[in-house]
Amino acid sequence: MLGDPECPHCGGLGYIRADVPVGDPDFGKVSTCSCRQSQVSQQVHKRLYSLSHLAELRHLTFENFQPRGRIGLGEVQADSIELAYNQAQQFAQSQQGWLFLEGPYGCGKTHLAAAIANYSVGLGVPTIFITVPDLLDSLRYTWDNSDTNYETRFEEIRQSPLLVMDDFGTQNTTPWAQEKLFQIINFRYTNQLPMVITTNNSLNEIEERIRSRMRDPELVTRVKIKAPDHRNPTDESGHSDLSSLDLYGDRKFGNFSDRRGEGLQSDDLQNLEKALKAAHHFAENPQGWLVFLGGHFNGKTHLAAAIANYRAKMGDPPLFVSAPNLLDHLRATFSPTSTVRYDRIFDEIKTTQMLILDGLGTQSMTPWAREKIHQLFEYRYYAESPTVITMSDKLEEFEAKEPGLASRLLDKRVCHIYGITAPSFHGTTPNQRKSNKKKRT
């Protein structure tokens, strides 16, 4: 492109040569004249905008984002959306640091990331918004395209004033792909260039070198959105695919029987009342571990499910799973037809905000199963992650069989144990069972 014909520097050529002596590193080099800078900037901006496919997402703005999600979401879910919305707006205005948005499909991550990009484009900031698979494809495309230079494309992405990487973790993780992503992220980390990343994965699933950069609290703001897929309004639970809580959706605190009309011993009734109060308190303020011990069909699972349903109603659904089913989920990943990686399933179980493990001790304790349960206990014990466990074994019996696991349950700093001594519901008279059934329904 030609410059301004009236320009006193280039006389309309559009470029100038450095006026330096022979031997100077800049001798003979030409640079864009100041009269043409705006044209060049517009051209670069247009090219980057085309690369980003932002034209297809220009309708995604802060103005049409629902700051607390759709009507009907739980408080925790709505709060997580509002936090992400506020952080995204703050980032768009400051253009500093990194914003790392985590959450399931359809929770609003891409909308917020695109809103940031569109806001920045409106300010005139050259911005690249691109999904990670498309980013890698655009680099591969330059190998066989004479019109586009690989180094030029790579530098455009790496040095873009603002880079928004959507769907991080969905790319094919070949060694080449991992290396390219690390080079981009490490360059931007070293030079403190602003960046937005969205992902459906947990941070622990990301390649270690990249993960270490993401954990820098001075640079990175991490926000986890807990809302379910807005594209599927019939599913408001947000339950994990591993959870079996739907089978216990009717187990609530309100229909838990105190069994006072069954002629039980006073000690049995007091233990049951203590367990109920402990469950209610834990549901309202989940901290540490809570363990219910007792025989079969005496209310342990009902209390655990009531806790889970209470938290789900708050918009913070836990992972509710029986110990045998948990191990079955892990074994299923070894199948050649499995579409889910073992490490992803196990990481979800370990790191879930609240785990409710029903029927511990009913699983077959092979060496492999014992190792998995032990790893799960160790992770959540040291993280002090809210965990509810039900067991039919007496604590002494469990300690004799599994001393390593029992040692975690015996730590009163983390774990509170409640023994339910009431007999099974099946031990009542027919009239009492009929009465209890009416209470539960």
C-alpha cells in the first residue's frame, strides 16, 4: 500500500529506510512510514478478526448474557455464573493477567469469552478468539499453503495483544500439539500478555508444564462455573454422569422417619436423632467427613441421600455413588470401546466438591480395588474435602480388615462418626411398616 503523497517523510512511498551508517544492524532495512500505520493496523486487525471467526460470534456480548443464568437455578449455580460474569467484565476492562474459566458444556463459558473478545475489538485491541482445535488446524494448514507462512501465523497467535483460547483440552493431544500449545502459553506467560482460556476439563487434566503456569495466583484468575447446560433446560440437576442420586430423589429430611411409634429402645432413638441432626447440619455447612455406621435398612442411605438432595436443591449437586458402582465406573474405562479416559473419571471422583460414598465395605476388596479406595481416601483426607460415607460394618471390624483406611476415619479433627443402632425397618410389625411407608411417601 502507498502512503500519503503529502507525507514529508516518505513522499508517498509508504515506507522509509533507516538513515544509519554502513555496518549498522539497521542499514538497508525499511520500515513502515508513520503515515501508513493506521492502514497497516486496520489490515492486521482485519486479518486477525478473520482468523478468529468472531464475525460468527458478534452476537455474544455482556449485554445479552444472563448474569445469574436462567430462572430455576440453585443459589450456588447462580452465584458461580454471576462471579464468572463479574470477573469477565473486569478482565475486559483491565486487559491484564489471565482469566481461566472452567465448567461443563453449555454453562456459558464461551459466551463470556466471546463477550470479552467483542468488547476488546470494540476498543480497537487486535484480538484472536479461537478454539484450540482450530488454532492447531490453522498452524497445520500453513504447511501446505504457499500463501500463508507458518512462522507468521504462529507469531500472530503467540504475540496477539489479546488471545482467547476456547475449548482448551478438546484438542488431539499429540506431542506436536502439546509442544505448540506450551510454546504459545509459555511465551505469553513470560511476557505477561493477557489471555482468556475456557475448558471443560479440570486443571489436573491439563499437561503438567501448562498446568504449572495456570496455577500462578499472581497472574491467573480461576473461576469455576457450576451451572448445567443451558441448551438442555429439562436437566437442571447438574448431576455428574457417575452419580446415582436420581434413584434416591425422594429421600429428603422431611420424610425421614424418627421411628418413635415402633417401640424402639431410647438409646436407639437418641442415636437416630443425633444422626439426623448431624446430617442436617452437614447439609447446611459441609465441612470435613461424616460417617454413618449401622445395619442394613436402618436409614443410613436415606440420610446420605437427603444431604445430597439438599445440596442439589441449593445448586451444588454432590457426587452420590455406591462403592461397588464407583469401582465399576473405573473398570469400564479399560474397555476398548470406552470413550472416557480412566484418569479423567478418577480425577472427577477425587476432586468433586462433595463425595457421598454409599455402602463402603460392600465392594469386593481385590488388591486393585483396595488401592483405588486408598488413593481416593488419601486425596480427600489431606484436602479435607467434604465427604459422606455409609458403612454396614462395625468400626472395629472395618479397622481389622482395612487398618489404613480406618485410620483416616478415626481422625476426629476431620471425621465425625455416628452409629445408628436402630434395627432394620424390616424388623417392625406389618402395621408399623405400613405406617412408615405412608410417612416416607
